[in-house]
Amino acid sequence: MKKAVINTGGKQYIVSEGETIDVELLGDTKKPIFDALLVIDGEKVSVGKPVVKEATVTAEIIEQKVLADKVTAIRYKAKKRVKKVRGHRQQHTRIRISKITTK
């Protein structure tokens, strides 16, 4: 089974073919193509400097603007009656890895 490490949204993900992951919000492209930083093909491992040449990871977008879990930030000052609560839900894109190609 082929595995690869891709970089998107400032984060790195270990992916394999057929896997579904949530990444940072992508543009309107239907089939995003990522460069592979590392490719594992059985016993053979290819490490890129910074990317593996002629290795690409093709994906398909399943759903846009999937909301992540809510992150709450609280600011509190004791004995001052100051309390501020803020929440944020990051938007993600759900993608399915369709193909990992190496040449």
C-alpha cells in the first residue's frame, strides 16, 4: 500500500489511497493536486528535498466548509467582574485521496 506525506495549509498529513481527511479550506478546484514530501511504497522509501520529484498526490473534494469543533477562549480577571468568552469554529475541506503516482 502506498503512503505519502503532503503539505497543505501549513500542516503535514500522512495519507494513503482511498483515505478521507479534513484539511484547511481549499479553493474552488475540483481535483486538487499536492506535491509529495515523502513516499512509502512497500519497502521502498523516497524522501524529497523538499519534495519528491515527479511524485504527486491527486485528491477529489467531497465537501466544502465543514466546521471543526468549537474552540473557546476565556479571559477572566479575579475580583474585577471581568469575563470575556469567545468561540471560533474553523472551516475545513473534506477530501478523498484518489491516487498517489510516482515515476
